[in-house]
Amino acid sequence: MSRSRLSFITLMVLALVVTACGDTAPSPGASQPAVSQPDVDPTESVGGAPSTAPSESQAGEPAPSAGRLAQVQDRGQLICGVNGSLPGFSFLDEDGQNTGFDADFCRALAAAVLGDPEAVEFRAINADQRGPALQTGDIDVLIRNTTWTVSRDTAWGLFAPTTFYDGQAIMVNSTLVDATTIDELEGAAICVQSGTTTELNLADRFAALDYQPIVFPEIDPTYAAYEDGRCDAVTSDRSQLVARRTAFANPDEHVILEEVMSKEPLGPVAPLGDDEWFNVVKWVVYATIEAEEQGIDSTNVADMVETSENPVVQRLLGVTPEGTDPFESGLGLEPDWVVTMIGAVGNYAEIYDRNLGPGTPFDLERGLNSLWTDDGLLYAPPYR
């Protein structure tokens, strides 16, 4: 074959190759990856690991992922993480019922979401389990004497409005220790529960003092050791010390020192990643506060629905005056959810007084837990 004929054939082959490539080339302006990517089924991840991509319905539409509000309503029960052994807040009474301030806020949430204050599974959570229980979604909400801190707010869950403003204190056994101030506890053995802000605050306050922390992972052994005399003092939130002291054999022997060591804002915590559910938890708390401010309680809420002409009350109770449009809260709840909730558990004052106030073994003054109009810190945004 001549050299010219061979050159001609070579040119023709090259032309065909270029033409074939041009048929699949991207349109002008389109980017082209430097390295080709393998075809991957959108429901699988590379390497065979489980994917978080939504599956598709038979019609080809992505199947929606139900939020926690829908999950709770479909389940017909609220899973509420509580302490379970803290008198006044959450503990089993003689009838085996979970009773207390925190337990009643679980019931308030269940009444608002499900229309039934008893549609609650109370799940006892110890201090070390609180974060994991929220992070894994094992509970719908944590209402368990839990202090709001920045690290918990960013890692554990979303803190709803504070339901109880507290502070850390120290209780001493007056038969073992003659102390009226914390500085007089030099060299003392102090019982404290691990995995709590209490343990951290104790270390901060006693940084310049010699002391011996006696640490326990659970609340019951902490107080048992203190009552048995293994510790000179025990430290926790003041409300918890008051509550626990009532169960001691000789409560008058145990003195709570005046100094408040820290700020302890306690309230519900919702799992991260679900704003709809967080809004519901928030406004359940706010509604108990607003109801107290507006004079709405469990004894008169039904009458207020029928008789109140106050627009603020009407909106809160889901009443639509003639000739006006219904108020839409955007919470995804029934219009009269506040009526159901207040009728079932009462307003904030009723919840507080029933569990912690006058006539209870604790007799705790409301103090900071009063309405803003009574020099307290409780304040609800406008419901409108």
C-alpha cells in the first residue's frame, strides 16, 4: 500500500472517531467532570452503606418523612423522659402513678397534642442517659430537672422555655458538721451525682477549698450515702434538696445553707432537627403561663370559652367571634387545644401549687417562678 493511501485511511478513521465523540459531547457552556462518576442508585449509598435518601412511592413521588408531631399522633402516646424518683417533680406515688411538676408538664403536652393527658409513657432517665436519649430520638421530649447550658443546647436538643428557675445549694448534716456557710466546709466530704452541672459547679465553687467529692452515678445512692453519714454534705438544686429532705427519717437535722452557687434554669428539651415539634413544646409551656396571666384556670376555662369578650383570651382558647376569620397558630394542633390542656392539668400556678406550693410537704415559695407582673421571670410572648 502506498504511503499516501495509508495516510488517507488514517485521516478517515480519525474523522470518524471525532464525529462519534461529538455526538455525546456536552452542549456549549456545560461543565464536564475530569473524572467520570459511577452510576449509583439514588436509594443506595456508595459502598453498600444504608442511605438516608427517601424511598419513592409507587406513583414515583418521594415518600414524606413524618415529623415527630405526626409520629406522636399516629402512635397515640407521648414518650416523656422524666426523673422518676424526685418527689415534687416526678416520682411514683402510692398508687404507682407518676406524679409531680415535671410529670404534669408531660401530661399538658399529651393533652395538647393528643387530647388525653394520660396518653403518656413516662420513661425514667438517669442523668447520664439524658443526652443520648434525646440524640437517638428514643424519647419525644425530656422533662426532667435538666439545666439549660450552651453545650447541651448545641449537642443534646432544643430547650423550651424554662419552667422552673432554680439554683444549686448545699445541705449539711448538722449532727456531723457545724457550718452555716460554704467556706466553713473546708475538708468536708460532699456527696454529688455524676454527669450533672451540679458536679461541675461544686468543683468551681470549691476550687480554693480542700474537700472530698463522693460521686455516685444515680440519685438514690447519692442521698442514701448522705443520710447514712458517709458524707458531711450533699449538693444539688435547692428544690431537689428540699424535696429529698422531706423523706429523711430526721429532716430537721439537715440544714440547707443560704448561698446559691449557680443559676439552674430547668425546662423541657426537644430533640434536635424538628422545628415543628419544638414549636409545639414551646407553646405548651407558654400557654400555661399566659393562661395564668389571663385568669384562665381549670375551673373556669369552659365558661371563658362561652363568655369572654377579651380578644386575647378568645385567640388563646380558639374562639372565633362572629364575623371574624379563625386564628391560625400554625402549630398543627386543634383550635381548642389550650382549652383541653388547661381543663386537664390547669395553668402554671395550678401545676406549681399542686406539686410544690402551699399545702405540699415542700411549701416552696414561687419567687423567680412568679409571673413577670409579680416580680418573677415567667413571661409568655403574644399568642397572635
